[in-house]
Amino acid sequence: MSKKEKQGFSLYFLIAFGLAWLCQVGGCMALLQQKNAVLYQLALIGTMFCPLLAVLLVQKVFLRQPVGIGWKVQGKRRFWLAAWLGPAVFTLLGAVLYFAVFPSRLDFSGSWLVAAYGGEMDAQTLRSELGVSTLSYLLQNGLFAVILAPAINMFPALGEEAGWRGYMMPRLKARFGLLNGRLLGGVVWGVWHWPLMLLVGYEYGTNYLGAPVLGLVVWCVVCFALNTLLDLLYEKTGCIWVPAIAHGAFNAIAALPQVLITPADAYYNVLGPMPIGLISVLPMLAVAVGLTLHQMKQEQ
């Protein structure tokens, strides 16, 4: 990179973090002080588009260059299929691993649903009057998350993917190498979420094992694993829509396993059963590391 391109890369991080953290803090304050969940959700959506905005400002305004991101729909079908279904597979594997380690935490009583519905009806009443049970919830939401949600969620996810995978990752890998670039990229992506985690308990809540430090660290591990797989999808296709689909699919399916635990066991969310837990992320992490090491061996 030229000196000005290096300046542009630094400016990208300044904009992507600065704008996003303003959105995150503003949204959190709206939720905490005004109980305004709508404004909070809008702030989250705005946050997701900050990396894309940062790329456009740096490349188009500061450097006056093309953005250099692959927008054309292309790539082999197997990578599109992997993007669409892979997050569901990793979510299932992570939950199975978690409950294999902690079988006593597997709960089919519907206690999580009772709490989610405000505690006004017990599990039997939910099932008889609303037709809601643990199994029906898993089937309905699981099917939606696999069939439709990736196509819907990919649009807000594109805001992040254009910045992180389309712009940041090629430059980090060129500077630090494949493994170190992906490690650093995962940490950067993880830290980018920290204000939400510290202020309102994004992902793990506020009262969990090792809070708040363990959650911040585990989240960076999760982001490294996911960043690696999303980066690989972009490498293989040259199409930013593919990691956007995978990102959207992950956002849709990742929270589903929580219905299988009691509300009290949410204290251990930093471990699992969702694929953002330290134990449940292991299948995704193993594949991410394995594929990266395989790539490095091939390049040598």
C-alpha cells in the first residue's frame, strides 16, 4: 500500500469504530433510560452499516478509488449452499457438544418459553391454548431460520461484510499473513461490539459466569472463528453476497438452542449451548483453524 492508502486504512477504522460506537452508545442509552426498544433496534441496524459507510468515505472521497469489493453474483453453488446451511450445522453441532458435556442442563419442560411469554401461563397452558411447546418452537423457528431468514438478514449483514471481509481482511492478510490476519481481524470485529456487551449485555446478558471479562474474550474467539469462515467464503467466490448470506443465517439461527435450557442456566451462556459459547463454538473454531492451516500448507 502507498502512504496515502495506509492513511486511508487507518481512517477506515476510525470511521467504522467511531460511527458505530456512537450508534451503539446512543441505542443503549435509549434502551436503558427511555426503555425505547425500537430506537435501540434501529441503532443496531445503523451500526451494521457503519463499516460499509467507512469504506465508501475512504475509497470514494479520500482516495478517489473504486471500492474494490466484489458485488457481482458469482461463485460455485457449493459455497452458496455452505453459506446458507453452514451456520445451522455449526449451531446444531455446538449444542450437541454442550449438552454432551452438561447433560443435566438439557431441559424440555418449556421453562424458557414460560419466561419468554412473561410467566403468565405455565408450559401446559402454553401448549394447550397457544400450541407452543419446545418442539414446536424449535421446528417453526428453525425452519424459518434455515429457509427464509438468510435471504432477509443478508441485507443488513452486507453493511458489515463489505467493510470487514470485503475491505479489511484482504489488507490485513497482505500485511500480516493468512493466520495472523484472520486472528487480528477477528479481534477487531469482536472489540467493535464491546460497547453493546458492556452497556446492555449484548449476547451473554449482564449476569453470567466470569462477567464481564470472560464474555469479551470469548466473543473475540467466536468472531475469529466466524470471521475466518466468512473470509474463506469471500475468497472462494469473490462475491460479497455469499458471506453476507452466511452472516445473516448465523444471526437467525444462533439463539435457537437457548430454548433448551432453563432461565437459571442462562448464567452459563458464555459456555453454550448457543454457538457463541466457549464450548459450543469449538466445532466452528476447529473447522476455521483446520481450513486456515490447510490453506497455509498449500501456499507453502
